[in-house]
Amino acid sequence: MLLDVALSPDDRFVLTADRDEKIRVSWAEAPHCIESFCLGHTEFVSRILVVPGHPELLLSSSGDCTLRLWEYKNGRQLYCCDLASLQEPAEPQGHKRFAVSRIVFWSQESCVALLCDCLPVVFVFHLSACRQQLVFKQQLKFPHHVWDIAFEEAQGLWVLQDCREAPLALWRPAGGQWQPVPDSAVSQRLCGYLQGSWAVLEGSATVDDGFCGLYKATFDNMSSYLKKKEERLHQQQEKKRQRSPPLAAPGRTKKTRPGRAALGC
């Protein structure tokens, strides 16, 4: 199952993200010819992005809750971050899994922002291309479900959320921290457009169930084995009980052997 597609800036390679954990790098003119695989994810690959301004670098996300940085032409992983460990406060063990539904990049500040499919937060990273790594900066929290995010080079990060009163919010870095920007004439006008089409927007947003149906099925093999073993032993005991003849009554005479008549008195 194909989940995302990207094209290299020179149009030479087509990159595809699959449900089977792989990122495939193929020649655009001959897609059957594979240049490399980016291997390392342990669940479906949800999103990929060739980093603008850095044509050799690829960002990828997965149902395994990781963000990874690659040199995609040779399939070499440069960096891996466990997003689950960044949640504030830390979630208890067993919290439901999540995957990134959007990766966006802001060239002006070399910032990467991630939106997850079931969390009302946005993770912000700084990309250090020279050091070939990502540095976690901040987790932006929202009171409503976030539908989408996008960077505007001259403005900052636009956030579309499930709130009719304030469907659109703008965030910018200030003093080393990302902060919401007070409403401006531009944001108010955009919010007015969205509010006028709210029924359509809300209806289309609720159709998508995210990535919940793409995770691998897992089983507790030991519990299943012990339960089946107990059922099997119970069935064997029941069959054995049904086959066993009833005990002979006290004082009952023994049967004579076949072919021999009983002795007379």
C-alpha cells in the first residue's frame, strides 16, 4: 500500500513510502530500477519529505513513533528520534500509538514541524544540516484537535484546528520560544472564510480515521498458548471419562470365556 510520494529536486528519483516499512528510491525514467532502500522503520511509513534547500536529505515518519533523517540516495540513516519520549508530560506505558500525519519545513529558520494524527500537539525541531541531525526545540499544545499545519516563509506556522470560533492560528518564534501571534487583519479575514464553509470543512475532516487500521496485529502468544492448552486438556479428560466403562456391581459373577459352556451343578 502506497502512503506517500516525493520527488527529488532534480526530478531524477521518485521516493515512495509503503505500509511494509520501506522507503523505496526509484529512477523516475525507469521506476522498476531501484536506486536504494531506506530501511529501519518497524511500522508503516506515514510521511516522507525531501528537505527544501537540502536535496540530499530526506525526513520520514512512521507508525513506530519515530522521525528519521536519511541520505536517501545511498539509503543511509543519519538520525532517529523517538517522538513518544518527547511528550509532556510523559505518557504512561500502554498509551495508544500515533503516527505523523504532516511534515513541514521552514527554510528561513531551518525548522521542522510535525503534526500527529491523534495528538493535539505539534513537535518543532531545528535541522542542523552540517551536523546531519535534528534538535528538538518545543512541543506546541492546543486545546482542540489540529487538522493541518503549514509554514509561510514571511509569517510563521499556520495551524488549522477544530474550533469554529478560532479555526486558524499563527505561531512564530520569539525569544527562543514559539508563541501564538495575536489576531491580525489577515488572520481574521482567513478565519471568516473558513467559518463561512465550516460545515463542509468539518464534514471532510471527520471522514478520515487516520492510520489506526495500518498497524501490525500483535498477539500475546504465551497467554493464547496456555488457554488453548487448558482447553485441550479439558477436552481430553472429558473424552476419557465418556469412554471409561462403569464399575462392576458387588457380587456380580464373572463372564465365561467365549466358546465354553458354564459348568452345571
